[in-house]
Amino acid sequence: MCGIFGYYDLRRNALKSSVISEMGAVIRHRGPDGMGIFHDVDRAVALGNQRLAILDVEHGGQPFYSEDKSIVVVQNGEIFNYVEIAQELARSGYPCVTGCDTEVILRVYEKYGVCGIEKFNGMFAIAIFDYRINRLYLFRDRAGEKPLHYSFDDGRFLFGSEIKSLLKAMPSHSVDYQALDQFLAFNYVPPPRTMYKGIKHVMPGHYLEVDAGGVREKCWWDLSKIEIQDKTQDEWIKEFNATLDDAVRLRLRSDVPLGAFLSGGVDSSSVVGVMAKHLSSPVKTYCIGFDDPRYDESPYAQEAAERFGTDHHLNVVAPNMLSLWPMATYHCDQPHGDVSFMPTYRVSKMAAQDVKMVLTGDGADELFAGYDKYKNFFASSDNMLSSSTEFQNNYADNISLFTASERSRLFASSLQSQLECSNTLLDVLQPVYDASAHMDRINQVLYIDTVLLLPGNNLVKPDRMGMAASIENRAPFLDYRMIELAFSMPGELKLHNGETKYIYKKAVTSLIGEHLAYRKKQMFTVPVGEWFKTELKAQCENLLLSERVRARQLFNYDYVAQIFKEHCEGLSNYTRQLRALMALEYWYRCFEDE
């Protein structure tokens, strides 16, 4: 786990070395164990790395170079099957001299070129500069676990794990108001856009080629190509358990202390249960509990900890963590309306006192239909049996934060003129609908969340909040074999007669016990909306309606005042909408005002 950054100027106008250093220093939290920079001023190219040392602590410093210095490599993340790949490389005449997975990336590229990326089972953002062809490559992992941003303007290509690295090297920047519109539709900015014009994500499962011909994006892994398989339930259960077992086993490779987040939910309990089978010492587990029993799920975590004999660490805190909101916004680079980022940071900070890496249950809900929103959406048979157009419109309405008509009332007239006339939700969703048109309705909804919600929001949370505490998060459910297994499985085996994670729960019941497998799912559901009416009312007014806010001229503040008033009077529940508007104001204060 690290952070990467750099540039390639096709006009050979080199950046100052001090600027390159600033690009790294601003993300030092991602890798406090050291900075490494390759900078060729004549070629106007630089690749840098901030390292969090997990594998081969002594010899794993980056960048890595080929023997003749013609190839330079930096990476953020981990290649979990690096041991097996290194053995294969040694047999074919490309031996590795370190125990570091970054050297494996270098040797694979030397032997196989760009197609070697398919060999990697991991979470990664990789940059490779090849002097032999004067080309820079950027690769991003299949699920989008590791972030990778870029910009290309007037011949200069910039890249970085976080947007703030790019901003250090950009003479100016401006807000992308189309992205703002999308944020208020989705509650996050769906990739590839960001809140800045000209700064984009490399999409999951894609890579970029940068050379004298410009920038080209290519897909190297396409989830939509996975086909449904016909198996018995017993066969699915056997394959699920075998895949989870090996995914966890690979992610236990570490040369530093490791642990796991344990909420007592089915996902984290299953991961910890498998960890306990593979480790010779008790798993170190970490949990945040709330001092209000209405929102506290730590008793379930304790039950799982006792079942698997873990070295369990619990920190009971007050539910209101909103004082962390500005910090979380800084680390995310973009506004997010999801307040669960804050407890994720708290548990990351807690675990970082003992370990440098944890396993988590991230990704399972999106792959196996774990959220109640899926059950609620398909409770109506109309959504299962409707035409494609009806289904698409219904799902867009189901996930929208502000509807199109609400956003037209929300935006100031001066800003509306800068927005393209479009249906924001459907414009973003249509290519995803088209790619998944052959899937059953349940898998189609899960595909949407896997390619948009996961990299756009839900994987931002563990990466950015973990990195804020300088701790690595590994997610066994996002092993590509598990993702491909999930989308080769009929949707009815995931959401079955109103039961979420149907076949998954059957598969892990013998491991975690029926009580944990079938407990009601609990989200971070502290009463933020009620606080907005009481103890946080003044803070809300400051972030929604103050003169500082109004001076931005983004919104119709009479409309904002109206929904805030209706919320406070209990006439409507606008918790999510108000939360998003507050998140946006925090972002403006953090990045634009400063």
C-alpha cells in the first residue's frame, strides 16, 4: 500500500523537481515509510512513490528499475499472488532478487508486456515508463480498490493516487459543474468524472497508454463478459467457500503485523473465521462500539470474537463523530454524502496502533445482494418483470438523491445555464444498463453498483480513511475470482424470496453459526437527521444558508431553506439531501476557499 504520482510532458517541458516532491509530500499519509522518485528532466518524465512497507520491508523501496534502466515501475497496492508468479518467472529465466511484489510487476512486464497484467490477483495502481518505446503506462485493478487519477492538458500528462497530488502540479483548476450535478444525483461523483474539470479516474479494469500520439484508454478486464453457469446449490456453496478460503489465504501475506475489522456482520465474521483457520496465533480484531445501545452492534462482534478466539479490541465512542467531517473530506478529495466514512477512520486509527494491515468484508454486499435496498426494490414484481425502459427508469428513481425536477429547483438560474441539458442519472447509467442488458434483473442492479458505487464511493471509504491512518485494507471478497464467481451465479441465488445473500449465508453458516449468519443487517444508522433539528441545527444553518455559502451562488437558497424548514418541522425527511449539501460545503471550504 502506497501512493504514486508523476508526470510525462510530451513537449519535454520538465517540471521542477521541487514540484515533484510536493506531489509526493501531500500524500505522505499514504506511505510514511519513505519517498522514492525517478525524474528524467531531459525526457520530462517522473514516477514517484510514497511507501507503506508491507512486503520485503528492507528491499522493497520504489521505484524499481530493469537492469539496463530502460523500464521504471512504481505501484500502489499489493499483488497477492506474487509468490506464485515469481516462481513461474524464475523457471522461465526472469528471476526476482527481492521478495517484493513490485519487482514481480517489473519482471512480468519484461517477459509478457502489457498483457501480463492479467496474471495479477491484487489491488493496484501501477505506473510503468518504458524508454524503449518512450511510453508511459498506467494500470488500475479490476474492482477499483486503488485510486488512480490523471489529467492531460497542453501536452502535459499528470497522474496520482489522490487528486491533491495533481493539484500541486497544475497552474490552475476549476470546478466541473456537470460533476456537481452528478454528485447531487448520486450522492457521490460517479467515475470517471471528478469535481475538477480535466481530472479523471482511470476506470477499474482499464489502462492508459501515453506517448507522442496522445493518451489512449484500453479495457483489460470486462466484468460484463462473465456468463451465467448452471450448478446445483451444493456446487455453488462448495465453490464459494473454496474461493473465499484461498482469497483470505493470499491476503495474509505480510511482513508486518496484521489484523481484521470485525463488526459482527456476516461479511467480517466470515473473513475472520477463515483467517482463524490459517493463522497459528489469534487474529487481532478491531471494532467500534457506540455508547447508545440503539446503534451499537459491538455485541455481535464480541460473539464472533469469542467464537474464533480472537485478540479483540473494542473502542466504545459517542455516535456523533461529525467533528471528523472536514478531515474526512480532505482525505477524500471530493464530497461524499456518506457519514460512515467517519467511524471507518476511527476504527482504522485504532487498529493502526498495533498493525499496519487489516482484512475487511468490503464488496460482499454489492456482489451478493446484501443491502436491504435490493430487497425493497424487488419487493414489487413490477421491477422484476417490467420492460427494460421501465426497469431503468424505476431504478434511476430508486437511487436518486435529488431527482431531476428537484435539482432544477435547487440550482441557481445562473448555474443552470452552465449545465448541459440532460437526464444526469440516465446519462451515467445508460452505458452500464447496455453492458448488462443480457443479465437477469438482480445481477443487473448488482452490476451497476459494482462498476459505479463501489469505485465511486464504497471503496473510497476504506482506501482513503485507511490511508489517513496509514493502514492498509485488504478485501478478500474483491478477489477477482470471487467477483467472477458472483456474476456467474443467477441473481435468484443471491436475493431469494426476500432473503438477502441467500446462497452466501447458507455457505458460511457452518463457519460463523446461524445467529451471526442470519442476524439483521445493521448500517451506521445514528440519528443524524434528528441532530440536524437539535444539537446540530446551528451547524446546519452555517453550512447551508450562511452568507459565506450564499456567496457561491450555486443554489436557490430559498429552496434550500424550505427543505431545511420542512425537515426540522418533521414534515419531510431530507436527511440524505441535507447531508450531501453540507458535504459539498465542507469540500468547497477545504479545497476551493483554501
